[in-house]
Amino acid sequence: MIIKKCILAASVLLMAALPMQAQAAVATGQINVTATTVATTALVTVAGPVAFGASFDTATAAATSSFSVTVSNTLPYSIAMDGGANFNVGTNKSFLKDVGGLNAREYILYQDVANTLIWGPAGTAVTGLTGTGIAQAYNVFGSLLAAPGTTGAVSDVVTITVTY
């Protein structure tokens, strides 16, 4: 029994000799993290057709229109136009054609009133643009070339493409 008492006493002394670990107090808090993801958008609004009206087959004609592009704020974008549904890849020219495709008149769409910057495949895309979230206007200046012997109503459809 004395041995048991000695072992117990030695255990108590040993426990007392070990360094005591201090317990730290803990407090916690939470922070909410939120975000609203907004889809990037682009919208093309065309003011009206490039309408040349009635024109003699031996005369050239001019017409204008415009379109606006609304792209999300700070988003980079570019604008391009195709050559229209009647574009001739071989000659790199756009044509207004009648329903049967027999009568055709060549036309060119320009970005500037001086007719130096071409819209469409014969021209280059307008790049390096930045969206503002507000509509930005762009002009279209059309030039209809003479086509002797051509009569009747002709038309075409051009697609404006905004890449963002």
C-alpha cells in the first residue's frame, strides 16, 4: 500500500512540475461577401435605311443614315459590316438587286462624308472602341454608282456586327 501511496504522490508531484498551458479566449465574427453579376450587353439601333430614292440609271446618287451602338460601360468593342446579301466576293463589290437578280446597281457605304473610309468587306472594322453604357452614334454615307440600262426597284440588306 505504501508503494501505491508513493506512486500516487510521485504522480501528483510530476503533474505539478509540468508547465501549465494558458488557455486563450476566442471571439469570432462574420462578414458578408456579396456581388451582383451584370451581363455584358451590346445593342445596335438603326435610324433608318440608306434610301437613294429614284435615280437615273446614268447618274450617281448619295444617301445617308446612321446607327447607334450601346455597349456596357468600359467594355471594349469593334464594329464591322458585311458586304450585304448581294456582295460579290470575286469583285469585292456590293450590289442592290431586283427580286429576280437581273438588275443590279453597285453601291458603297462609307464611314465619313468625304467618302474615304469604307464600311464593309472592302473597308476595315472600326476597332479600339470603348462602351459607355450610352448609345454612341455612327454615320453611314451611301454612294450609288451609275448603271446604264438598269431600271426598277433594287435593294440589299447589310449586317452590322458588334464584337465585344
